[in-house]
Amino acid sequence: MTHRYKPTRRAFLASSAAIGTVAASGLFAPAVHAQTRTIKIGYVSPQTGPLAAFAEVDQFIIDGFLKTVSGGIQSGSKTYAIEVVVKDSQSNPNRAAEVAKELIVDDEIDIMVVAHTPETTNPVSTICEIEEIPCLSTLAPWQPWFIGRQGNPADPGTWAPFDYTYHFLWGLEDLIAVFTNMWGQLETNKSVGGLFPNDADGNAWGDPNVGMPPALAGLGYKLTDPGRYENLQDDFSAQISAFKEANCDIVTGVVLPPDFATFWTQAAQQGFRPKVASVGKAILFPSAVNAIGDAAQNLSSEVWWSNVHPFKSSLNGLSAGQVCEAYESATGRQWTQPLGFVHALFEIVTDVIKRTDNPGDAEEVTAAIAATDLNTIVGPIKWDGAHLPPFAQKNVTKTPLVGGQWRKGDDGRFNIVIVDNQTYPDVPLGGEMQAIG
């Protein structure tokens, strides 16, 4: 499915209200110049399928972006009209690769942006690398994005940097620090059960060399890993039995939302109630957590971005909290973490185009991406190699990560509460870590 985005009336009005006062003040008011050709931005995301919750913010962000750049983006002495061509990966890696190729060959895009788990980012980035198209990606930990795309992921000696594909997000080392910082607030037996599916995320998290096992062992935790399972599982009895046998006080892993709902329900039915459940992917979204009901109280996860993060948009000057408020006002839904990162993708694209004399020149655009130094709504973005191993320093830049728990509010809805900020103290705490009741 292909979409050439034009703002819906509802989103247009909401985004106009959100950015109107800022644009009027001159924070982002494109100069009027003679229009040249249109710059096409391709965007691939999982709008349908089991990963669709990641993409529910997309239309709101793209509508607001197109409103903001409706006068074009100035690049040198020229001003370029902007078009965003969106394709649905259907939560399928093969489909993601197919639509990426369509965007490049049929739609003749100038630059690609892609988000939402390695199942989407990896095939799209790989196609862009082959076709020599500049690509920005996010919302996948950097290890599965970088290592998972190598010819031989098992042999670090063969890993090589990429020429056209650049990525921003945290890494597994940051997630492990956040999770263990949260766990350290509670008394546990340090026995951990791992839920790792047979996909790019699960294989990276469970990797015996660069994943969670060696890191947790080094911190004194004992990990029980029952092995890889296939996504969209309907029976987690084997995993639950293994965790009960190991007397696991803690459960962790990277799980699809429907799979975690199944696991958590069956765990309760089979008498397994850990003190802590810190899970990636599955409980990032209010919709998934609210669907679990009261049993979701004090489930914990990494927090990449929130309404209390201390950053502002380079496009319109809005704070993280203001963007969340605008989204909730426009959609009637709770804000979700991908909101900030999809917004940041278009912040970076705008900045790159402004710094490029010829936006149709792939080499020049790629060089501009590499030279990015921009404060965005998710924090500073700069591919300077900081806090990364040498092999990933060219293509990856990291963003902050903290930890949170889901707590039920007075309105009956669950909200994420920041309970550990040791990894990034500028994000304010909202409470302390609590054991699952």
C-alpha cells in the first residue's frame, strides 16, 4: 500500500494549532523562493500486522511535518517542495524490502527514512545500501540493526561499516544497564527468565556473545533461556515451566504485544508470578498495556522517550510534553514512545536538506547526514562515534534511555512512570521501582 501524504483536516487543524504560535515567532518560517523540483522522501513502516502499534503515530507526524514545510525547504539559493511517499511493510521483512525497492525504482525518491523494529529497518536499510540511496533509520537497537545486516553476523572480524545507511537509537548495553538498575532497587534472587523469539531482536538480545547472557552473568544474574520460540505463539507452557523450575524472580525479553499478553495470562493461570517483568517491545504502548488490564500494574520497560524528556523539536520549538499534548488532542489516544522518534526522523531530514546544495546527489546527501549535529526532540543527534565500539562508530549514534513502570491512573488508564534515571539524570523521576503485587 502506498500513500502520498496530504494532511487530513483534523490533523491539519491540530498541528496548525500546535505550531501556529511557534511559526509566527519565526522559529521555523521557511523563506519564500522560487520553487524548484520536488524532493521525495520515502518512508516505510508497519501500518498493518502485529507491529502496527509502532506506526499509529505516523500520520499525525507526517501531517504536521508537511504543514510545517508547506512553503518548501530552502537549500542554498533554492527552495524545494517536499513530498512524503509512505509504504506499508505489513510487519513483514520481505514486504519491507519489496516496498523499499518500489520507492527507489518506481517513485524515484531522493532519501529514505524508516522506523519500527529490525523487521522493518534492516531490510529497508539493506536495499538502500545496495541501491546507493541515503537512508535514516531508528527504533531498533543498534546491535540488531548493524550486526544483523552483516554478511556473517557471527564473525566480528568480518563486520564492516556501511556507506549510505545511518541509524540512531540506544543499544543493548544501555537497555541492560536500565533494566538492572531498576532490578537493583528491589530484593530479588537474581534469577532471570528470558523470552527471546526467533527474530532479529530476539536473536540479538539472546546472543551468547554480545547479547544479554554475558552481560547479566557479569553482574551476578543467572539467566534461564529456554531457547527461541516462533512469534505469534499460543502456548508458553514450556517457558513458564522452565522459569518456575529456576525460581525466577525476574522475567525479561523482547516480545510482540500479543505474545506477551498470552504469556502473562498463562503465567497467572499456571501459578507463576515473578516480582519483576521488564520486557521490551510488548509493553511500550498504552493500548497494549490497557488491554492486559489490572495485571499490567508495575510491568516495567525501557523508556526511550516520554512527555517529560527535556528536549525540544528543531522544526517547531515544541517541547516533548507539548508534542504529546498535541497528539492526544488530535487523535484522542494516549501518546506513545515512537512519537518522538518519528518526529526526529523528519527533523533530521529537514536539517540535511538545508545543508545540501544538491538534494538529488546521493553522495552529497549522505555526507550531510554523516555531518549532522542537531538538537532534536529525542536529544542530540551527531554521528561522532561517542560511546560506541569502533566498528559501529561511522553509522550509529546513541540516544538516551531510562526505565519506567506502568501504573494505573485515577482515570483508569495506565501511564508510564519514570522510576530509574541513573543512565540519564536529566529525565526527571516520577516514582520508585515497585515489585509486582
